[in-house]
Amino acid sequence: MALDMQEQEQLDAFKAWWKDNGKWVLLVLIITIGGFAAKQGWHSYQAKQSGEASTLYAQLNQQVATKDPKRITDAAAAVVSKYSGSPYAARAELVAAQADIDARDFAAARTQLQWVIDHAAEDGLKNVARLKLASVLLDQQNYAEALKLLDGPHEEFFNGLYADLKGDVLNAQGKKEEARATYQQALARTDIKSAYRNLIQMKLDGLGGAK
């Protein structure tokens, strides 16, 4: 069923909110996913190294508030160049990648995200990087590569997010029926208590998907 004017306004408002705030949802995932593994890995790392990596990462977090992509990426590069084997390196690259995405420097963001995919010790961080890289590829209309990433293996926790973004790619390709089926999968794989379900449902409604 087509959206009425009020529903369309709600959908547009939600999309605008997600554009401004959704990136920070993923950054929260960066900090929380695999926290136990990071903690254990960091204890082992501390036995061999000083606390400078944590200091540099704290400085990076301070730079995020400036919203200056160069300052953010420079701070991230300092973490990676000196402590590439630490749990902080992949997180630093993810934060820097988001800054470059905001600045529309997609080439730099792709390099940073690929580094995480290739070097992160935690699967959760690799999954976040693949998801964000697929989003960049979608923006660049590189649909084939985006789908290749989204169809790849990932942790069950990410099933809803991966399916939702895959639906976006299929929708952008004009494959409405496939997009509808994929959004339905995303809805089924997203926690019933999650507010994120509202966005998926709105996309389904826009395609005429039943609740």
C-alpha cells in the first residue's frame, strides 16, 4: 500500500534523523562489540607495552568532537603507526573512516575500512567495517561490490543490519520485489525491542510490504 502524505513525512523525517545520527549508532557498536575480547587482549598487550596506546586513543576521541577530518585521521594514524597490533588500532581506523565519509573522502574511507577488515583481531570490528564499506559502495553506486560484502559471512548479531542494507542496495537497483523480501528478512532478524525496526518497517511500507 502506498504511503499517505503523513506517513511519507514521517519516513522522510526518520531518514533525515538516520543520516545525521545513524553513523553514531555504528560507532557505539564499535566501542561495545567484542568488549570482553578487547579487554582480555589489552591486558596481554599491556604486559609488553606502555599505556601510550590508550593515551593516543583518548586523544583521538577528543579530536572527534572537533569534527575536523584531518585532525581525526591524523590522530588515528598515530595510533595505527605506533600500535597497529593493539585493540585500539582497528577502532581508530573505524572512527577515522567515519570522519572521511562525512567529508566525502570515500577513497580514504575505503582504505581505512579495508585495513580493519584485513587486520582487526576482533570479528565484530571486521563486521562493522564490512557494513560501513558496503554503505560507502552503495553511495558510489557500486552495487555489485556492496552486495558481495553483504552476502559474505558475518556474526549473527549483525544479521538484521546486513539484511537491511542489502535491501537498500537492491532497492537502489530497482529490484523492488527482492528488496521487499530482504527487508522482511531484516525485520525478522532484528530484536523486537529495537527502535531500528521502525526504519525497516517504513522501508517495507514504502514498497507496499505488509506488516
